[in-house]
Amino acid sequence: MNPISLPEAQTLLARYVEAKDNNRPALIHEAFAPDATLTFSIDTDTISFPAKTEGAAAIAATLVTDFAKTFDRCRTYYVGDFSPAADGTTLTVPWLVLMRETAAHTLRAGKGIYRWGFARQPDGLYRIGSLHIHIERMDVVPDAGAAMLAGLQAALPYPWLPSPTLQAAVAAQAAADARLAFLKEFV
């Protein structure tokens, strides 16, 4: 079996973020295999998703269409350096999300781990065959004008976020606004 290359994997991950963060469900079908599976493990009660979703169409509904009904201004960041597993078909990536819950006018800051599984398709190309999303935290902070959200997002490169850059940005943002001190636990 030929392993997926890191550039191929990064292209698929970038397509996923473009779809989810910018409400473009059609891109899910470009990134995911038609029979892909999505699973969740969630360590917080501040957000919920179905435990398991099957098929690219259902994944697009869950992660893009339905998601966009509640959240906007979303930016998902891949944190740190990563490379495919030894067999070249899996990838584990820490993530950070910064977004706004539209109706509540709150900043949502979450973190966790993505576990990607890649599957070669009949056309010879890799697609995402499985995705497990572990949500470790999802903090909620009042942010009526979305100024905190805008400041945080402006301080971070998107979507690839080196750990030292995250650490420096969190330190600076928390020093400037004590309401963001909780983010120190995100690095």
C-alpha cells in the first residue's frame, strides 16, 4: 500500500476546514469518501453532536449545514507539527476552534484532537475515510460585539498554527484582556 503523502493529507484537511468554516458543504464531497464515517467523543456539555454519522452527505449536513445554523465566524486551526502515522493512512492532529454562537452572541473557544483515516479510492486518489473528533473543551464567553473573537483570530495564522505562535498569542491576548486568561489552559 502506498501511504498518503503529507501534502496530500494537508490538502484534504484544508478542504475540510474550508467547507466547515465557510459553510461550503459541497467541498465535503471532495474531501471525504462517499462511505466515510464521522464519530465524536465529547468531554463537555457545552456542545453536542451525533455520536456517529455515516456517508459524506450526512457528514456535510452535520459539520457544515447544521453547524452553520448555530455558529458563524468560525476558524478551525490545526495546532503544531504533524505527520502521517507509520502506515501512512492515519493522522492525529490537535485542533483549536474560535467561533461565535450567533443567537447568544458569545465567543466559543474549543480544543481537542482530530483522528483522520485516509482511504485510497477507486480513482487512485485518497479521500478521508474516517474522522473522529474528540472535543476536550468548549468554553463560552460573552462577546456581544465579537471584538474578542476578532482580536484572537487576527493574532493567529490560519489554518496551520505552530504551537509557539499559539503560546505567544494566548499570552498576549490574556495580558490585554483578563477575560481571556482561560485560554492559557489551551496551550
